[in-house]
Amino acid sequence: MAFPYQFAACGALKVLIILLTIAVICLIDPRYVSTYISINYEIVLMYIISALTLLYCLISLVMYVLMYRASGEDMSLTNCSLAEVIFSGAGMIGWMIICGIAANISQRTILETGQFFGWIGACSGVNFSLFVGVLAIFALNIVNDKILNSERKYRNVNRY
């Protein structure tokens, strides 16, 4: 009863995503948030995307453990893979938005807090690539199990 490699690999990626998301939340400068009222919605958007990322990663890690304990060896990962592909795509979109916001703010306020938002942009770029990795692992699982599987190819031929 081995732990599926998809869960192990994506669990490690999600731990890195959690650490980088916490770093992004810590890098948002409180002086900047309270001083520049005109772009407050951008900061709020960064907090919302970061909070949703933390929620998604923690819940999916718990889901991995519960699925493994409940199913054992004969586990079908199709539904889990589809959900992970959708949520990873949403995470990629969210972190690209944060990367753009951070780059924009960094250029506008290069002397005051530009360095903080430059690092936020770098962390969000790495988070984006980690979400690409999660999406790739589960998309490959769907392709291998459902499309390229030779056992499924001719299973329903004599049905009609």
C-alpha cells in the first residue's frame, strides 16, 4: 500500500507554495498599505488571493491523507485530478495577477517600498511555476490513466 507519487510530489510542492505565500503576506509593507489609499484595492486583492491559496493548499493536503487512508491501493484519482487541474489553473491566474500588481507598485514607488514589492513579484512568479508543476502532475495522471491506457481503449467496443 504505497502512497501515490502524485500525492507525494504535489504535497511537497504545496508545502513550498504555503511557505512562499506566508513570505508574500509578510512582505506586504504596513506603511505602504496605510499611506497610499488610492491603491488599497490592490493590496486587498493580494491578501485575498494569498488567503485562498493557503486555504486551498491546506485543505488539499488534508484531502490527500484522508483519500489515502480511506481508499488504500485501489484508489482512482480521476476526480481528484480534475479538481486539482481546475484549482491549480485558478492559482496560476491569481498569482500572475499578484505578480503584475507587485511589478506595477514596485515601479511606482521604487524609493519607498519598491524593494518589498519586487520580492513579492519574485515570490509570486515562483508560486506560479509551482502551480504549473501541480497542474502538470495531475494532468499527466489524467492523460495516462484515461487516454493512453491500453486496457480502456477497447473495453467498450463490443457493446453496440
